[in-house]
Amino acid sequence: MTSQPIEGRQPPAVPRHARVDVIGGALIVLLAVAVWLGAAELDAGALSRIGTGALPKGLAVVLCAAGIIILMKGLLQSNETAERFFVAVRPMAIVIASIVVFGLFIRGVNFGWFSTPQLGLMIVGPVTVFIAGSATPEMNVRQLIVLSIGLTAAMLLVFMDLLSVTIPVFPKFIQDPLTLSLGIDTLVRVAYLAYGALAALLYIIFFGWPERRRD
């Protein structure tokens, strides 16, 4: 005897605590709290002089607001639209690995028995974006390369040049002598202009020329 599916049967209700939006919103809020606590001792400055704490604290506020909105959406949505949360181990591990790489190499760390060199945003930025982008099954290597370099150029422009946030740009062994000879502001502008031009050139090579050949 076999059981036949019942037409019009409603899908099982997804408990609120197991919904994707509820868990995702809560994690974003927790991340916002962690960012705020980590930047609590940094000076936010004023409108005329933005301090080193302005960016992380502003990011924390935005993340918290977004997390609350997503959380409330998950709590209020109907059973028909609610999705159950499932842990995707591989993408999560890849994203966590990208965060670890950024933290270990952007300034360098020294735990006594273990140390890493300062590589700066010019090296760590593209590597981190590429690793994080590899988490998706639809990864396209050429698109990731262009995106990694282009986003690094944008970060240098916004954070270093416009907001004057203190972030190491180059590996330490070349940053100190270059800074003494040219100045950090000039170096930053040369860096993001070079990366922006490189991203545009790679985009043309990877995606522009093949399309022209097809025509």
C-alpha cells in the first residue's frame, strides 16, 4: 500500500527561530555589536575632522539597523514565504577564512610563537575579496579577478583618500621608504589610480575583446 500525496496540502510551518531571516538578522546585529565594542576606544572625531573610529562605528550603526529590519521581517513573514535555515559549511568556511586572512596580514600580528608580516591593503584587499568570492558555486575566476582589484581601488579612494582612515596600504618593507620619499597621500592616489586602470584593462581583455571577436 502506497501513500498518495494530498493535493493542496500546506507545507509544514517553519519555526520563527529556524527562519533564515531571523537567524541572519540576529547574526548581523551581533556583528554590529562586536564592531562597535571593538571601536569603542577609537575617536570618532567631528564633521570637520573624521577620526579613526568614525568608519567602524558608522558601519556598526548601519549593520545594526539592517539586522533589525531583516530580523523583524523574518518574525512577521508568513509560513508560505518563510525559508528554513540550513548551514552551508563550505561557503561559511571560505568566508571565515577570508576574514582571518585579512586580520592576520593587513597589519601583521605577533603572538610570540606565531607572527605574520604586514602586507597592506594593496595585497590583502584583492586576496580577501577573491577568497570570499570563491564561496559561491557560480564563481567566475575572471570576474573575481576584476572585482578584487576594482574593489581594492575603491576602498583606497574612499577610506584612505576621502575619509583619511589609517590603514596600511603597502607591505611594511616597502611602505616606510616609499612614504619617506613620496608621502603617503601621493602613494595612496598612485595606488588606487593604478589598480583602477588595471581593473579596467583586465575587464576589456577578459570580456571586451572576446565579444568583439564574436561580432
